[in-house]
Amino acid sequence: MASRRVTTPNRFPKSSSANTERIANYLDETYVPIGIASQVANEGCISGMSSHDTSGSISSQHSALSFNPSTTAIQYDISSTDSITKPMGQLTCSPDHVPAKVTSQKHVMVCIPDQNKPKPTGSKRQTANASDVAKAIQKCKDDGRDRLDVSKSQLTQLPATVRELTNLRELYLYQNKLVQLPGEIGYLLELQTLGVSENSLTSLPDSLGKLNKLRVLDLRHNKLNDIPAVVYQLKSLRTLYLRFNRIRQVGDEIGCLNALTMLSLRENKIDSLPAAIGRLTKLIGLDVSYNHLKCVPIDIGNCKELQSLDLQHNELKSLPPSLGNLKQLSRLGLRYNQLESLPSTLANCTQVQELNIESNNVLHLPEGLLSSLVNLSSITLARNKFDAFPIGGPMQFRSVTSLSMELNQVKNIPYGIFSRADSLTKLNMSINQLTSLPLDIKTWNKIVELNLGTNQVRAHPVTMIY
């Protein structure tokens, strides 16, 4: 197999779409959801979801990392023609919207033998200055291009000459030092995608309200204390990211954004949602996790197109029965709350594939709930107050591949409870109060991961074969 070093990219490559992919595939722990923003911007629809950000990564299937102590050389062995995805942040402008793979430099810190200080294997990445940005803006204007990426340029302000880019459809300003956007941005009437993540914005200019074609607005990782009023004027928005700000309140005006399909309010300081959230009837993904929510408005049941609803890491004690109206729901995140029960109407959400209520205060599930969720593949009931298996019989585990009831107070496993669990491969019953195992344990021949640790199970005459 031939090996070669990763090559250093041109400072201004001809085309770049890494930031478009970065919006589309932003990693939110195990959540992903928020949708394919580039497709939203260009087609106005969602056709898929992704939970991995591939920007700047090398496929583990096609590469290997080798280190020779004598030469301190680090090389990547590439066994396929796939190139390395370009990391976000090159200063580029491009006429197309199609994601392109561009060779990237990888900076790996290694320790030289007999030395304490790590040494980078590649040269330090240069940072574009204001002159470079001005030139890139001028080039976009001269070429009539519709995409500008000035991310990682140490920008403290965006040049007013940006107003001249009247053909611009995509503008990326990621990882700069912007504390405000110029009012001239209101001249970009063709703009469909605006990415301003990882800056220091505390407000937005009123002129932004003129962008009637804006469909994707990415404001993640800024310093917003409120959702700027001008955002509520952007009636064409399909995707709105507000993750990791300081937002405390969502105004009733959110209902004006009735074209939204993706809304992320993750990691803020929100303690309630307005009833107007129910007017977002086209919403496909809603993420309000890692906030201080104490209740969910009953109007959430009007969002009947919802496929992904993330409410984990809040302070919820109950859920409205109207959740049962969300029949398209395939993902429901409820872990790390203060829930004491689940509404029986959840049985209507038959598309749910994963039920995770880890770290709540639930004692019982509604009878037959798991049996109704016919597409369930993963059930996590860990760290609750269960003293017995959910009522529903063997059929409730017929399609389940993984079941965790760790850290509860379960005293026994019912005989035959897994007689229909033909797909079950992982079972975690650790830290419960089990004193014995059912006699049909020898039939659990599909289980390959069984955890019974920290129980009081006595020796069993049946030997399990793994």
C-alpha cells in the first residue's frame, strides 16, 4: 500500500462547501437532527437527517496513522481514492451549492523522544486578515458568485462593502470575533443561508428583516440574551439554530415563523415555551434540551409533523397527553428530568424507535405502552424507581435489541418475559435487588451482553452458554 503525507491546502481553494455540511451535520451528542440545511436553503424541503459532523475527518475505513520515532514523521496511509474532507474555515467564495471534498492539512501534536514539549507535525495555519477579506468580497462581486465563506478570519467587523454582493445566496462567518453585523447586510436580498455561529453577537441589525428569502439562520454559540425581535420577522425561515446562547425566554412571536421545519434552542436558560409553539405545524425537529423547562405546553400536540423531539436535561415533572397526537414521532428524548409518569397516550406514537427515560422518578409505565410501540428497538429505563418489569407481557420486547433497567429496585425477572424477544442482544439489570433468575434463562441464547452485577443472585444450577 502506498503512503503519502497529507498535503497542505491552498489558502484560497477554488471551491468550498464545508460550512454548508457543517450546518447540515452538526454533532449534538447523540442527537442529530436538525436537518440538512443546504437542502433546506436550496429546495425548501427535508429529505434526511444526520448525526455526524464529518468536517475535517478521515474515514477510519480508508486510513491508518503511523508514527516513526526516529524520524518523528506522521503519515496517513490512504487505501482509497476518497479525499480528506476540508475542515471548516477556509476563506473562499464559490458559485455552486454542491458539497465538494477538498484535501486538508491535519495538525497532529506529537512528543519527540526525550523531549517534554509536544511539537506540531504541520506548519501553523495562517489566518486571513482584513485585506484578504476585502479581496475575497471584491472577487465575489467581480465574478458574480453567490457564495462567500470568510470563517476563521479573526474578523471584528464585516466590511460595509458586503452590501455590493447583491447575488449572494450563502454567507458564512463562523468562528470570528464579531460583536455585531453591519446594517448593510440588509442589501443582500437574495440571501438564503446565513451562518454566524461562534462569534460574540448580542443583537442583530433591524435591516436583517429585509431578507425575505432567508431560509437558514445559524446563530449557535453567541451571546444572545433574547431572541432578537428581527428574527421573528423572517417569515421564510425553515431552519433556525440558537443553541448555546443565554436565551431565557421565547416570545409568542415565535408562532409567526410558521414555515419552520427545524428549531434548536438547546443549551440556553429557557424555563417555559409559549403556547404559540403549537402554530409551528410544519416543524419536523425541535430541540429544547439542556434548559430549565418545567412544563411542556399542551399546544405541542398541534405540531403533528414532528419526527424528533428532544426534551432531555430539563426539570419536567409531567408531560401533556397531547403528545399522543405526534404520530410521526420517531425520536423522543426524555432522560434526565424529574418525570414521575408518562402519559398513556404515548401509545399512539407507534413510530418511536427509541424510548429513553433514564434518570427520572418513574415507578410504572402505562400498561401496554411498550407493546403498542411496535417499532421500538431500544428501551432505557435506567435510574428510575421501577420495582418490577413493565406490565405488557412478552410482546412488549418482540422487536427490542437493547434493554437497560440498571439502577432500579427490580426484585425478579418474570418467567417467559423474553420468550418473544427474538432480537434482544443486550440486557442490563445491574444494581437492582434480584435474588434469583428465571428457570428459562437457558433460552436467552440471543443475548450476547448480560449485566447482572451488584445484585444478590445466588448460584444457579443452569450454566449459560455464550
